[in-house]
Amino acid sequence: MSVYDLIDSPWLLMRPRGDKSPKETSLREALLCAHEFDSLVVDISTQTPALMRQVLLPIVLDALGRPRDRAEWARRFGAGRFTEEEQGKLATYLDEHRSRFDLFDEKAPFAQVAGLHTAKNETKGSALLVATAASGNNVPLFATRTDGDPLALSPAQAARWLLHTHCWDTAAIKSGAADDPQVKAGKTVGNPTGPLGALGVVLPIGRNLHETLLLNIPIGAQSAADRPQWRREPAGPAWEARAATGLLDLWTWQSRRIRLLPEETADGTRVSRVILCAGDRLQDLPEWEPHTAWTFQKAPKNPTGTVRRSRRHVPGKAAWRGLEALLTSERENGDGAFETSVLLGQLAALQAEGRLDYDYPLRVETIGIAYGTQSAVVEDVLFDSIPLPVAALRAEEDTYIALLDVAKQAEDLAKAVNNLSADLRRAAGADPIPWDRGQRPGEFVLHALDPLVRRFLAGVRATAGDPDKLEQGRRAWEKIARDRTWDVAEKVLDAATHSEFVGRAVEKNGREFTYRLATAEQSFRRQINTALPRCVQPVADLREDTAPAAASTAQIA
């Protein structure tokens, strides 16, 4: 008798279309009525790719098959929903595999190991599964909850965090499972993070869940040997290091051996204790991993070679500041080159063939985790969401050039303000603010420009490929960007004193340069004009000076 059936029990939080209130739904309802839901609602942003990869996507892929070509993908996407035939296949698939979707089954609990235990029968608090909850040595000294206080999770919460752990769990030492031959002194060492912990996840998002599912399914042949974890033999306590056999195996990778320990309380079934041990280790990140962009770096022992690595997200850096990596659809092998994700490259090809509308409102979510010491703790959860015009995925389009130019202009404006600050500090006899310490004024520029860049990304879709409208939008962007940059620069200039006005001479590389307020501002104006060619303003000429050469950071850096 099933205790908690994930197929028909409500455990997924969904947002119905046109309604802001989340609704708890079953797996069956979420899939069969995917067109009626805007998106998943999650406890933390990193749960979205976990739920998509561990459950939703593999069910759709295994039940309906992978689109063989772009024509088939466009037909399925254009239907706007799963057809009656597809709904029938999904329903039949869920019924056939119902026994493997029982969260607390005695023989094969979903994504767990039945009877898992350690040699000393130790258990841990359920906070071990929750990335946002401190546990073990990470609990603050004066926190309101100690590690000994139970964190009672409902079955729905426990299921979501269970899948999240398989994808994002921290690295380092794990409790050793009894009957695991690789355990030493009751522990397992050398554990990597969950598979997604090594990625900068890039997730295409559509107008509803049905579209989002199709946007995240690669086109191409599907291996007959590839199977999700629920179509394999139930996992035991032992683990192995191996390569993924295909997408279904990769998406449902069991990176940990886990057992939830339910108990009955006055509030119903709750999970307060768990057992978490080492799980399967992914030998190599497959080059067909669909949910990341790529960067090429010099090979460690081959000066002429390069290696292709997942491009990680940078804490505090907006997604649009990495547009080049998202838009570079053709593989380039040079050091420092980028390649977009498999899925975004696929959308570029679909748009080029007219199978995806120019003005389709595509969004891209970038998701990641920044780990701390030896990847054993979670330091930060990274998330951003930006509109991305599909035409910009094609390098031959004007939209592609415009978006890269706008992102570069924003960076150049921030750099100009940083140079202005550095010049004034040198004029006062101080050193510039180090790039890796303190807060430089350029960060305020990027903060002010952030909503403008996002508005530009969304507005590009409305141009419908009209070069005149695109040029008009770029002129408007440059005018407002100049104003916002000057708002920050004026505060830097207003802080100048008599010392900066008089200036100071600095010797560099055998030459003497003079830094002063006037030349700093003049250099700043030149940099602004260079960055924003559509709204150039005149730069007042300063009188020739017989003193040592006037200098600026931009000139001699």
C-alpha cells in the first residue's frame, strides 16, 4: 500500500496562468495540464533545474521520445499543449511506473535506498537536505535553531529537497553506508558536489510549462540503452564512478545514497531525520550536457591546446554581463572563447528556419551555487533571469551585434567612472581602490544601468527586425545611459577637494605625469564619447601647460 504516491499526491507547487497564487499539484496534473501553468514555484531558485531534470523532463522524454528533427520539434511546440495522444502516452507511462514513485516505499522508495543505514545506525537532521538551513558546524552560535532542533518537513517538502540534494549537495566527507565496500573508518571521502554544482546552469523559459519543457529537450536520436533511474534496478548502498549513458541517466543521476525517515505527528507525516551517504560519481561532464554554456581555456600541459569547460556564474554579476557566452552559437577553440548551450544553439537554428517567431518572449534563467571551503559549505545561491531575443542567437543578425554592443558599453561606462575615481585619488596622493577590495564607483554605474539593459533586451523583440527601430532604440539607450553615468560621476567629482584641483606629479616608467581634477574630467568625457558614439558631446580643450605631462588612468594603464 503506497504511503505517499508522487504521481497523484500534490507535491509540486505550480503557478496557474493568470493567477499569482501557487497551487500544489500532482505530477500527473502538472504534466497533462502543463499548458495551464505559467511556471514552477520553488522554495529556492536552485530547485527549478533539480525538479526539471530529476522528474519532469525525463518523464516527457522517456514517454514521448526525443524530437528527431527540427520539424518535429516545431510541430510539437506549435501545438501549444500536449495533444490527446501525448497526454494518453504520459498517463499510461505514469501508471506503468507508479510503483517506483512512492516516496516511502519499503522496497524501492523514490530516489532513495531502501533500508539504508550506517554501521552505527546514525541519522542526521533533515536540515542536511535543505540548502538554506544551517546544519552541523555551520549553525551560528546564537541562532534561533540549533542542530538538535528538528526541522519537520512535509512529504512534499522532503521530496523537493531530496531531488535538490541529488543535484546540488556539498562535497567532502559523507557518512559511510553499511555494506558499502569503499567505506573507510565509517566515512567516505573525496565526494564531489552534486552534478549541477559544477555547472553554471542556463535554463530557457517559455510562456508556460509546456513550452518550457519543449525548450529544454534537445533534438536528435535517443539511445535505446538510456534509462531514467526509476527504470533501473533500485540502487543499493554501494556506489560507483562511471560515465552517463545518455540524457535520461544524466538528468536522474543519483549522486547520493539517501533514505528519508518518516514519522507520524499531530500534523501528519513528517520527515525530521535522514540518512545521507556517498552516491555515484560522474566521471566526466559530457560535452552534450544541455544546460550550460562553455568556455575554452588553455590545456594545463599542452600550450597549444585548449580544454572545454562549463562556464560558471560569477557572484554579484548580472546575466547580461555574460551575453557573449550566451549568444556565441558556433564553437570556437581559441583560449578565452565561448560557446552557448546546446539548447540555445538549437533555438538559433529553429529561428533561422522560421520555426520560432522573431518576437517569441524567451527568458533565460541563470542558476548556480558558490561553494565555500573545499566545496563543503554553500556560500551563495546565484540566480538571474533576463529576456533574450531569439534573433540575437544568430551572429549574422543586427540584433546580435546590438546586444553585445550594449553590454560592452555598460562595462565601458563603469570602467570610465572607475578611471575617474583612480585619477582623482592619485591627484590627492592616494592609491586607486583595488579591484578586488572595497566598492568602486563603477559598481554604482552598473547598478543604475541594470534595469535599462533589461528594458533594452525586452524592447528589441518589438523591433521585429526593423533596423530603423533598432537604431532608434540604441540612440535612446545611449542617451539615458550617459545621464545615469553622469549621475554617479558627479558625486565622485563633488567629493574632490583643493588637493585634487592642484594635482600631484607621479613618476611612472621613467616619466613624470601630473594628475589633477581638470585632466581627470577631460579624460572621463573622452571615454564616455568613445563608449557612446551616438550621443557624443564636445570635450573642452585645456590650455597647454609647461608643467609635466597631464595624465589619466585610461591613457597610461
